Amino acid sequence: MTTQHTRRDFFSRTSDGLLGAALTHLFCQDFFGGQSALAKEKEHPPANTVHTLEPKPTHHPASATSVIQLFMNGGPSQMDLFDPKPVLNKYDGKPFPGSVEELGNTSTAEVGVVMGGQYKMAQHGESGQWFADILPHTAKMADDLCMIHSMWTDHPNHDNALYKIHSGRLFMGYPTLGAWTTYGLGTENQNLPAYVVLNDPLGMPKNGTRNWTAGFLPPLYQGTRLRPTGSPILNLKQQYDQSTAVTESATRLLNRLDEIHRTQRPHTPELDARIASYGLAARMQMSASEALDLNRETAQTLSMYGVGEKATDSYARRCLLARRLVERGVRFVQIFLEEQPWDSHVDLASNHRGACERTDKPVAALLRDLKQRGLLDSTLVIWGGEFGRTPTSQKAGDVFTGRDHNMQAFTSWMAGGGVKPGMRYGTTDEFGHSVVEGPVSVHDFHATILHLLGLHHQELFYMRSGLEERLTGFEPPRVVEEIIA
């Protein structure tokens, strides 16, 4: 007897088959660590079935092999520090001549009058870079810096702007620049973390650990936070002394057990990442203590950074530690301040002066030290925050002494690592409010950093649910070739 099938039966069965095929495809993505057939065809596949921190080939010759990011949480004021605007002093105390709505503030009721520059500004070096007088040490390094005055971002709130500058997205859950870098390149020193975070003893930055998350990448690539006080890493020293022969024998046994465990659970990248992390922790017991010991530095070096001085000691130690880490092959180091020290809604003059007193001398010393040791050519140093400040004051109580958030223009600088020294790139309008020439989006910024590291932003991706996820999103960004040496 022949069974009759209706048109509805046919399409019902077809949809089952399509759903099954789609489900199988997604399972394959999970089982094989995010690698697709398309990725296998690429000359430089961005994902491997086994995730490790072993060094990986670049897409093109790299200018930089490591990064130190000096992140200035809160939004430093571009017109008060690096990008002077005489018209602000001309209109000081007067209403903003344009529409206050275009300033992008949270509430136009909080917009005050135009606010003049808060510090004396002068040009420095043969390049004539502008610096406020509260940055005397960094100013001496003017001819080594590439100033980018035309940065802009997509959101005026701290949380979202922080997600954007670190991960290229406005929301949490995405891998950060450091994670993408270690995913793409691995690291040269297998006895130290590839991606290190040095946060402030005064507290965690806004958004906390999400500033250095691996997101949907295997956890092997997330930042390793070193404790700001006491022992940088807990349990770094072994609980009891034992001979080298015993340690090596125990290590071989653990490796055999790990391999048996891995063999019984194939195609599990999370397991590979966990085993690799434990292995790194064991190796760090042998080598990290030396790398983190600042007592090995000369008194002259410690003094140059400002170690032991009340205002600079904390940041100086972290800058010096960053140099020691990249010197030993660590790929990516971030230095954070506490919650939002540059967020100057009230009393900008005092706020920024305090932040500069803490950071200016150590930052300049880091640049000078890297240069003296021949490391600046291969180390890309980045300075900047998540956005800038407005040309108008913001009401706080009955006074107008600070500036509000400005996502339409801010300044960042780079040094070393293949960028042009002594360069000024991009222009803002006469009020320092909006970019008018050479705009650099966050995606452009990230694409340029990856390029300097030898990575192409299109080739660096991770397959997730059928999508090629990238640090720079889906719209092609622009590598800022003009700033590359």
C-alpha cells in the first residue's frame, strides 16, 4: 500500500533536515574549537583545534612584538593637555556659540558656559608638540611620540565607551585587544603569562575584569591580573622544598595524566586551555619571582621612575614592572588606574593635576628606559582613555568647574613599535569638540595596532555560531597608514 504525502508533509520533512544540518554544523564548531572549512583554507588560519600560547606566524612582517597600554580611565581632557584651542580662552565664561544639543551631553540643563584652557601650554621638541605644564616629563619625550588628535568613539557613557575601546563593541562579553593579540600571536616566553594586567592598589577600574576578558575566546587568552600589593601572584612559591629531580619527576607524571585525560576527551578546546593554564602556573613558580623582583634594578633606575616618591611610587612600580615583563617576552601589558581618576566633572584643574603628578614621571621614564635598552623599536606604547571632554563647563551644584564627556573627539598617543615619532595626526574644530580632519575610529585604532603587530584585522577572526567574529567588527576599518613609519 502506497502512503500519500501531502505538500505540507514534504516541507515539514525538509525543514527537519535543514534544522538537523544546521545543528550538526554548530556542534562541529564547538567540537573543533571554532575552526571552519573557510578558516582551513586561509593561508594563516586564525583558530586551531588545540589552543596554546606557542608563538604563531604573523600575517605580514611586524614592526612591534609587544604592547604596553597605559590606560587612563575616565577621559582625559584633550584641549587642556595636548590640543590647545585659543578660542576657548576668547569665549571663556560666555555661552557656547553653537547648539548645546550638538555637544552630546546627558542633559542640556547641565551645560554651562565655554571653559578656557586650565593650564599653560607650550610646544616642545623639534616636532613642536603641545603639552600642558602639568606634563613636564612627558613633554621632554615629544619627539618620540605620535599624537593622534582625531580619535572618536560611539558612546558618551563610561561603561559602553570602555567596552568599545577595549573590545571594539559597546557591550560586555567580547574579547579585548589583549586577548585577540595573544590569540593571534601567542607569546615568546612560555614561563610567563602572555597577557598581563597591572591594576591600581586604590581599586579596580570601572567594569572590573571585563576590561581584560577573553570573551568567547578560550580562557587561555584572557589577561592575568597581578596583585598590586603584597605578592603579585598568590601561591607563587612552593609550599615545601623538594629536589629538582623530584619536581621534574612529578611534572612528567602530571603531563602523562593530562595526556590520558585529553585523549579520552578529544576536540575539547576548553580542556586544552585549562591544562595549559595549570602548566603555566607551575612554570611560573620557577621563573616569575625573578621577573617581578624590582630589587634587581639599580638605584638610578628606581629614581628615574619615581619609585619611593609619595606621588609616583605606585604607578612607577607598575611601569617598571611592565618594562621587565616585555623585556622577558610578555606579549601584552596593560596598566590601569582605579575607578575613574580622569573623570573631571568637578574641578578639572585640580583633578588633572593630581592624575599627572601620579603618572607623568613614570610614563616618561618608561619611554626613556625602553629607548635606552633598544626595546622601544619593538614595543608599542599606547596612552589614552575612553573618550575626551567638552569645550563647555558642566554644572556641579552652583559652580561650573569641570567638563562633561565628549565622544566626538579625544587624543591618544603612541610611541615606538613602528609609528612615526614626533608626529601630530588629525585635527579638531576650533573648540576641540569635533574631528574635522583625519578621523580615527576605535576600529581604525585597533586595526592599526594589529597591523603594527603583523596581524591583518580581516584575517584575525574566530568562528562562532557560523560568524567570523573579529575585534574590528564587520564593517572594514582603515589602517591609519599615515602614522606608520
